[in-house]
Amino acid sequence: MTSSTTAIRVLLAAYLCIILPLALNPKDILAWYNLVTLGGGGTVGGLQYSDKDCDMMALEVLSSYLTQYGVAWYNFGSKCGGGTVGGVQYSAKDCYLKALELDPKLTNAWSNLGSTGGGTVGGVQYSNKDCYMKALELDSKFAVAWSNLGAIGGGIVGGFQYSDKDCYMKALELDPKFTYAWSFLGSTGGGTVGGVQYSDKDCYMKALELDPKFAVAWYNLGTVGGGTVRGFQYSVKDCYLKALELDPKFTNAWSNLGATGGGTVGGVKYSAKDCYRKALRLLQDPETPPRGLWPFGRD
């Protein structure tokens, strides 16, 4: 069967199983939800609906029938960042809370609630650490939750205490291609993964082998003297330059580049003094986000 024939069959199946039911019954919750899973939404009744529109339509129906569809709320928060349902505005955190009130065993919803700082579920207040530990109690093989727990200092899972390093090693045993976990393991001095001992430098190089556009890992590699990535040797200065090409607002990279005498970023030559001035301006800018933090809430 050719790829074009397969594509046609998939589209036909989508029409028969999802779009046609919606044309006949716009309150078919499952059909709206299934339309989201195809990606990109679709056309129903002559109107084009995006993924977010479909999630909102499903939830509008759910708000009328009080049906137990916690996963729809989770998807609405994680994929769309929330929105308006039944005339009420819901943030991503609100969505995760709604999801968990409906289904307290939604592992990803616990992890993402942790990424928003935690919240109250079933009348109980959960901190971000509590949320990650809840997620891991439900699924001890959830690599993202292990990494997130490590990023806030570790915690207790299954009656055992795990340090931040332990958490990153657990994450990497489960997912050896987890770029951010490699970088974070490096920040704890390295550790053992798959029976192999990795130094901090090894960890940063592993992260960059997996994702050469990871600015924080380039910066971190610079702080340990540079290293080899994909067959090329990078000096300390090279690493800071790479970090700044990828993220021109990386304050610490500007400061450290200044310490090496400056360099060329984005086609412009910066002296050491120029670099320090750039760093100071960024430090005084309230809109400059901190660098080096794990992007919590990754699904």
C-alpha cells in the first residue's frame, strides 16, 4: 500500500468516525476529543476548528452533562494553556485541578500541576514536590516526574528518600535520551547511568550530543573547561559563544564571555567591557527570564 493510499484511508476514516458524527451530533464529546488527537482540528458544519476549539467544544458539552472526562481538562491545560469554557476562564493550573478532581489518578496532571506550583485537590493542599511525588507513586517509571522532583531537591517515593542526583539518575535509567536530565545530573557533579560513570563534563557533552541547540548545556560545558561535541572540540570561549548564538539574553554567558576577553556574537564583535555591560543591562531587565532551569511541565 502506498503512503498516499494510506493517507487517503486515514482521512476517510477520520471523516466517517469523527467529522460525520459531529455533523450529525455537535454534542458528541468523544468525537470532538478524537478530532484533537488527529492533530490540527478539522472542518465541521462548514466551520474550521483548531485543536483548542475542539477541546473547548468537548468541555462545553462536558460542563452541561458533568461527565467524568478528566483527561479532556488535562489536555486543555497542557496543549492550549487553558481558555474559556461555559463562560468561565480557566488557566492551565485550573485545568489540571479540574482534571484531578474528576480523576485523581491522572499521572501527567499531577506532574503538570507541580509545574504550576501545586494546588488544592479534594480539599488537600499539595506543594509542587507533593505533586511530583504523587505522580511517581502512581507511575514510578515516569521519567519527567523524576527529573522534576530532582530539580526541587528530591523527595520520598515508595518509602525511600531520593536526592536530586538520585532523581536524575532514575530519570536517565528510564530515558537515556532525556537531554535536560543529563544537564541537571552534570550540575550535581555527574553520576552512574546504565552502569557507566559520567563526570559533570561527560553529562553536558551527552546533553549536547542529543540536542546541540541546548544553550544552557553549552554554557555549563564552558564552565567545566569546554569539551568535544559531535567530533568537534570546543574551548571555553567557544561554548559561551554557542550559548549566546542560541540565546542572546543569557546573562551569565555574557558575563563569562567577558571573562575570556569577549568575542563575536550575531556578527558583532564584543570586547570584554561590552560583554559585562550586556550582562548588567540584562540583569536590570525584569523581563529577562532566568536561565538554567528545567522547563517544568514537560509531558
